[in-house]
Amino acid sequence: APLTPSSALPPYFMKGSIIQLADGELKRVEDLRTEDFLQSAEVSTELKIDSSTVERIDSSRTPDAVIIQFSVGEHKAQVCVEVLVEYPFFVFGQGWSSCCPDRTTQLLALSCAKLSVGDVCISLTLKSLR
Amino acid sequence: NVEPRSVPVFPWHSLVPFLAPTQSD
């Protein structure tokens, strides 16, 4: 079953929010690049970056929400999430993207591209324990 | 006297959705 979206976006997506990378460097959320996530995950002992390809975007019965189906990782595991239309995802090589970029910019001041089927988002999984 | 406000700092991984695959290796 899809996850239930929260009624408000987390504060760290607001433009100007300070983000700490794994090596301690501080960056504003709007300045993050694909390399920042990849390098931070390399340092992490628990987390690894996976590619999550957007397979479907469907409307939700929840107002202002969508259900996004991702194909995650090399095994192409199908994962559905229900999020608000303005929720930003980080697309490889493109940056922040949401289903409704105008609304994201309006609410968070964060510049976004339009999230579309076929986009490859950055997501996290646990590294396998050895 | 105005106390300086501390600026919140968020860890990088909080920005990334945690999409655990439903199948294991």
C-alpha cells in the first residue's frame, strides 16, 4: 500500500536550508548536485544510493497528492509512494524535480523541474550487512 | 540583548527518500 503523505513538507526543502554532507561540508539545499549525494553515500557505512526510475504517476484520492510508482535498483523492485504534488525528488543529472514545480517554487522557493515518467531519481537503500 | 538564533543543519540523507526494495538479493 502506498505511504500516506504528510500534510506538510519537511523544513529542509525550503530554499536556503543548510545541508551537511557526509564529509562535513555545508551546502544550501538549492546548490546540491548529483555528485554531493554520490560522494556522501560512498562515505556512509549503512546507506547506498539506488536509482529509482519513475514508472507511473497517478492521481490520488487524497487532495493535492499523487501516487508515484518507482522501479528501484538493479532488481527493479516496484515501490509506490504517495506524496504531495509539490514534494521534490532529486533527479540524476537534473536536480530537484516535482510533479508540480510551480507549487514547489511557490511554497518552498525551491526551483524545480517537472518530474516525468522515465526520470531517474536518487533514492537510498541499506547496504547489505556482511 | 538578543540571543543569536542557531541555524538548523540537516543531514544530506534526510533529503533522499528511503525506497527499500521489496525483494532481497
